[in-house]
Amino acid sequence: MHGAELAGGVGSRPSGAERAGGERPLLVLAYSGGLDTSVALKWLEEKYGFRVVTVTLDVGEAKDLEAVRAKAIKVGAVQAVVKDARAEFAEEYILRALWANALYQGKYPLVSALSRPLIAREVVRVAREVGARAVAHGSTGKGNDQVRLELGMKALAPELEVYAPVREWGLTRDAEIEYARAHGIPVPVTQESPYSIDKNLWGRAIEAGALEDPWAAPPEDAFLWTKPPEEAPDMPEEIVLTFAEGRPVALNGETMDLVGLITALNEIGGRHGVGRIDMIEDRLVGIKSREVYEAPAALTLIEAHRALEALVLPREVLHVKPVLELEWTRLVYNGLWYSPLREAYDAFFAVTQKPVTGDVRVKLYKGNIVVTGRRAPKSLYRHDLATYQTGDLFDHRAAEGFLKLWGLPTELFRSLNPVSGGAFRAELASSPVSEG
Ligand code: ARG
């Protein structure tokens, strides 16, 4: 199992392994190492008698996987799987989102919506490997993540039972902490962040606390990756991004793998106050919520990618693609990553990316991302067609005949239905709509 490591070992807690009627069934829990999933681990063991195996992925949140593994075992996991999944996440999830220029409601680059299908896949893989009967996640009943995790797990393994302990137990924060203390689960002693945070390579999501007032500006302590634009350097920084068939491959001429390039861009953009998002977001469960994000690399790459597409894709593709981008983004936001429709959209996007090779120059300046140049071997921009100066090869005479045919239907219609300001007003006044 590439890169994944096992610890603990099934049955390593002798006290838990015996119960009348033989071995207790196994459950695989998506485990972050935080309080919720730690309490969930214990609770699933206590309430349902499961032996719990945990799965923890690093998708770019700079997690101390060894510490999480140790904690899982300490809290009572019979086995703790941890895995650095950054490359997989970048290659199979982020890259597709980039091809779709995915920004939910025009703003949110799907940070959390992209990682959940990968977490679901890994949990299911481990569940099959250890022969588990059930899987579980620590999402609440109010958000989108429960949808993404649960529908992912169900799509990949319909035979497994899915548990959502946090949704089920309905404990208040205080009761949860009390439960944790009573069961020897480490409770963070440091002042806990007033926000609910989720982060990965593609960005950082910040929710709750002072952000729940949509009129209140996000407090500066909500941000960790980005400088306030007003404190960013007075000198802009220009970078060059190189794409090969839609894939970002180099930064300032230096070849990098996807994980390295995204990590570098988060750092550079963050320094220039780039990538802050403040929005009212419509969740699938029907509520509006105030969401704040930091996503310097995501926003920079999408902007650059769009600029290159504009240069190399024909007009017709550029008209249709955004429609499918919108659909793709909504589908993925709403937890349907494993639907065949997403695969079909991806096949379309993959075809469109073939000519998307070239360079884009981007200026980062006090929170702004400005494309200042683009070039591509398969550029459809032809200077000899576009120029107003000597060397113009555009066939001006051809325009005459073209205009005749282009305007024909409208011309014919208007010869029978003349446009006249007065008549138009009269029509409005006597229309049944305005009378009713
Ligand atoms: N609102 C975003 C989404 O639905 C971010 C969710 C962040 N998740 C979290 N557990 N804090 O994708």
C-alpha cells in the first residue's frame, strides 16, 4: 500500500479484544487528530463495541502524522494508518479543479470539497484491507463535508455501514470536553482558536467565531497565510508560470512538481496579500454562511490558466467550457465527486487542455493578481490578423459579404416589424402584462 504505514496492529489492546461471542467488528474512522474525531473514536468503541482503525491523511495541512498516529493509538485505536497524500491530492483532485477553473459561486476554489472524496477513498481502501464492517467520519450535520464524505464512502463501498457520530451524539462543546476528560482523551490546553479551520494545499477555510456577523470585517487573526494587503510590499512581484497541456510545470523557469509549485505560490502570494476571500456561501443543506478563505496559489493559478486558455482555445470552446465549469463546480461542491457526470465533464476538460501549453506573466501586488503577459506555441492570436498597422493580412473585403449574411435574418424581420421608439412604447402600454 504505497506510502501508507500501519501501527498498532489488530488486537493489540487485549482488554478490548474479548467480548462474549468472539471478536468485535472493525470500523474505519477518518481521523484528523482533533477533539471531535478523538471523542468519536472512543464513542464508537463504547456505544457500538467497534474496534476502531483510524485513517489520517496529510493533504498539505502540514500535519505531524507521527503525533496523530500516536494519539490515535493512545485514545484507543487498534490500528492507525497515516499517509502523506499530497501528491495524489494535487494530481488527481487539484489539477482537475484547475482545468475546470473551479470557483464556487464565482469565489471559492473548493478547498475542502476537493479533499473529502480523497479521504473517503482512502478510508474505504483501508476498510477493505482490514475487512471492516463499517466506516465513520467526524462531520457535523450542518455542513457540506458530511455529504462529501458520506456520499463518497457510499459510492465506493455500498456494502459498508456509515456512521456519523458527531452528528448523532448531539453533545455540546462542554459535554464533549467532559467526555474527553473522563475518558483520558487529551484536551488541548492552549487557548483554542475561535474559528473552525480546514486547510490543505489548495487553501485555508475559516468559519465561525466573529465571522458569523456578515457585517463585521474578518478580524486579522483569522488569517495565517496572507499578509494584510496594506502591509504587503510596495514593490510588485512579477512571476512567470509555465503550463504544459494545462498542467502548471514551472515557476520563473524552474521546473517543479505540482505540490512544490503550489506550496511556493501560496508563500509568494501570501506575502503580497493575495488570495483572501470573504463571501456569503450557499451550503447544500440550504443555509447561507459567512465564509472566509485564504487561497493564494489557487486564485493565482486559476487566473493564469484562464489567461492562457483565452489565447489558445477557439471561441466556441471558450463559450461552452465556462458552462460546464459551473456545473462541475456545483457537482463537486455538492458532494457528487464519484458521479459519472463528473467523469464525463473531466473527459471534456482533458480534451480542451491539449493546446494549453505556454507561459503567463502575473503581477502580484497588494492583494491583486494581474496577468500582464501570455505566450504559447499554439497561440491563436495572429498579429498579422489583429494589427491596425502595416502587414495587415485580414481580408477586409470578405467582411462585406459576411455582414450581409450575418445580418440577414434580423434585416428581414425588421423589414416586416420596423423598430420605432413610439411604436415600442405604445406596445408596452397596451400589453396585457402591464394591464394585469
Ligand atoms: N464551506 C466550505 C465548504 O463547504 C468549507 C468547509 C470547511 N470545513 C470545515 N470542517 N471547517 O467547502
